[in-house]
Amino acid sequence: MKYCFFVFLFIVLSCTNGKNENSNNQKVIVIQPLGSFKTEQAKKVFEEIKAINPKVVLRSNISFPENSYYKPRNRYRADSIIKSLKDNIGKDSVIVGLSNSDISTTKNRIKDWGVMGLGYRPGKACVVSDFRLSVKNKNQQFYKLVLHELGHTAGLPHCAIKTCLMRDAEGGNPLDEEKDFCNNCKSFLKSKGWQLI
């Protein structure tokens, strides 16, 4: 009887320890609306992210960082936004800025390349914009875009699988073709504490 009790105790402790390890891996995702980003749209992203990571916080809107505005093209520099956002969170957090305005970054020899989102790999911050998304599926595309950039902050590179959320947009908008994370990307994110089905 004593032997059975110790086996049972060992199993319970093993399962508990595994659970704690996984949840300790999980970062707090901070959702930061920028400028006049719509509150309803931010709440929708919050609810969708909460389904895969219960550690999520929705902040009130803040202004774009002053140095991020690029007047010649009437857009905001994604790299400057990321630089500003990453200094406003704790060490166990990652922050995603949400924008309705156009954003850009430097790509190869192009100084001001318009993008849908930007996230460094790995990193503490990313930013996404719905400015370049199709009107038809804007909400669904926007959520996929948020997941893509959060995937980069977790350490994922672009993926060659055309239906994977980590596919490289290559200057276009393939979001309607993307269905989910592929098995390899999904396994990687689960190892980082993401609760994916």
C-alpha cells in the first residue's frame, strides 16, 4: 500500500512540475493600441489572443512615438515604434502595437518600405497595421498578422510552407491563403508556452 502511495505521489508531482514549467515559459502579451486605433478592434484581438495565451493585457491607446512619423510618405516608422514600445514592458512580457495608420521600415536598399507588420526575432516588441489589408477579410487577416509578428518575437523565422502563418508576404498579401501554423512552427511555439490546438 505504501508503495502505491509513493507511485501516485510521484505521478502527481511529475504532472504538476510539467505544468508549471510550461506556464513559466509563457510570456505576458501586452496589446498596445496606437493613435486612434479602434477600441472594438483592440478588444477583439485581446479575446482572440486570450484563447491561446491567458496571460494577456489590453492597454489604453497611446500616441505614436514622436520620432516615428515619416512626413514625406505620411506613415510611421515601424522600427522606431518597436524601439519605443520595448522599453515599456517587464522582462517576462512581449508587446504588440496595433495601428490603423500606414507603417514602414528600411528593407535592403529601400529606405522606406511599406509593411503590414514588423517584429524582430527574437524580440520583446512588434507592431502591426491594418492599413494594407483587404477590406473584405480585414479582421481575420489582422489577427493572422498579429500572430505572425508575435511568432517572430518568440524566435520563429519565415516559413516556406505556403499555408503557414509564418509565410513571408514578399511584398504582397497572402493572408487569405494562410490557414494556421504548420506543425514545425506550432511545435516551436508550444515549447515557448503557447497553448495551441
